[in-house]
Amino acid sequence: MSGFGSVKDEFNSADIDELVADQEVGLSGASTHGNTALTPADTWVQVPTTAPASSYVLKVSKENEDGVMRWSLDNTTSPATVGERMWVDEASVVLAANQVIYFASSNDGDDVRWSTKII
């Protein structure tokens, strides 16, 4: 896996098997799901809204994208000047407990859909 954390362009059962093998743990905990509006424009929004207290798999996908959507590992700078462009329609990453990713868009009203699963 490559990219930020362990990013994949697609997320399917084979990817879960790989995550389980890499982490030598099973998917065992609770799942959460949500849709986060990236509003106002050019403002970082954390995904998921509440980070799990255990390591987890986060899957994100573009729900609506009229502007330039970006992601970052922190929210300390302006999305217009820093942040990687979200160039895939969906991605997955393994995150440590209490960690999040930040998203922003140049358009008020773009959305990110997300799901988490404890590992």
C-alpha cells in the first residue's frame, strides 16, 4: 500500500484481507459512517467527526465535488496554499487511535462520505 498511511484507490474484501495480514489483527470492532459537508469553502474539516479510540480503517469517497477538494494530515495552514489534491474518487487508510484526516474544498457545499472500522 502507498500514499498517506495505507491508501488504496479501491477498497474491497481483498484489501481488507491485506490489511488484516499486514497488521496481524482482525477487523473486530464497531463501524461508524457519515457524510461531512466541506463548508465553509477553503476551511479544513476533520474526518471522521470523532476519531475512534483504537486503530481503525477509514474509507473516504467524494460525495459531491464542484470545487477543488484537498486533504491534509493537519489543519494549521490554508487549504488554498497547502494540501494534496484529492484526485481519486475514493481511498482507504489505516489510522492510529485518535487520528483524523482533514478535508477542504474551494466550493462551499462539497461533501465527503466516510466509514470507519476498528481493527
